[in-house]
Amino acid sequence: MHSLLFNYFEAKTGINQESFEFLRDYFKPIESRRNEYLLRSGRICHNLYFVNEGCLRLYTTNMEGKEVTRYFAFKNKFGTALSSFINQQPSFEFIQSLEPTELLVIHRTDFYYLVDTNPHVNRIYRDMLEMAYTTSQERIYGLQGDSALERLRWLLEYQPNILTRLSSKVISSYLGVTPYTLSRLKAEL
């Protein structure tokens, strides 16, 4: 259950198996069902999730009640409501499993203990923060300046499996278009 997490740590930090053994017990395996919520808006996020299999979606609802998806965590990725996880304030996001999902979960207290005491975990955390920042910048500028067709092409280039695995409703909430527009754009490709 922890082999994918070890491979992730090894690739990012060069950790060896012996050093990883100390860390692995902090990451507890759990399973979630399709469409199960791991966090609801208004609750404080206490967990960081590593996806072994399946998919997590992080999203919010806007003033009109429409879902706006910020991030998908597929196999071999971490996911959490980062602002709430860091600040321990109520989350404005939901975390939902879109498929039956196998996860490794670490509680915030344990994670920050490891960040402070283990250079490998510290490196992973820094990498997560850097990726979150750069991804959010790309999304902000992409949504402001790119056409819907350009956003769909970006998605096909960088996350092509999304179109075959997830519903049009979820994909359109990620691209900032209606399901009808997404269908029309797919036909234009």
C-alpha cells in the first residue's frame, strides 16, 4: 500500500527504504467510495491525502451556486484543502472522491511534526507549496486570457485522461464553461 508513496518520496528527495520506513507509519491507508466527501465546505481540514488509486476533486461553489473545480488529485498525487490545512480555518472547498479511491492519509499534527524534524518531508512540503503556487498562477492567467478552446487544448495536453475518466459536468466546472459549451468544443477539436 505504501510502495507508490515510497516511489514518490524517492523520486523527489532521494530517500532510501530504511529512512522511509520511519515515515510510512504516519500515513494510514483508507478507502473512500465514489462521490464520498472527505471534507465539506465550512469544516476545518485536518488531513493531507496521497492518492494510491482513484481521484479526488477539490472544488467550491460560487455565488450562483455553480461548482468551480480547482484541482484533481489522481494516482501518485497529494491533495488537501491547503488554505484550511495551513491556517486551520473553515474551508471554502469540498474534497470529494470521484471514483472508488485508495488513499494514504496523514493528520496535520503528524505532518507538521515531520516537516519540522525530517528533511525529506520538509522537501516534499516545499515542493507541494511551490506546485500549488505555480499551478494557481497558471490557472488564474489561463482563465483570464485563454479562450475556452485553448483551455481544453491545455487539458488534453497536460491531463488527457480526465476526458475519459470524469463527467462532462465536472470537467466543465474545471474549465469554467458549461457542459453544453464543452460538448461543442470537443466537436471542434
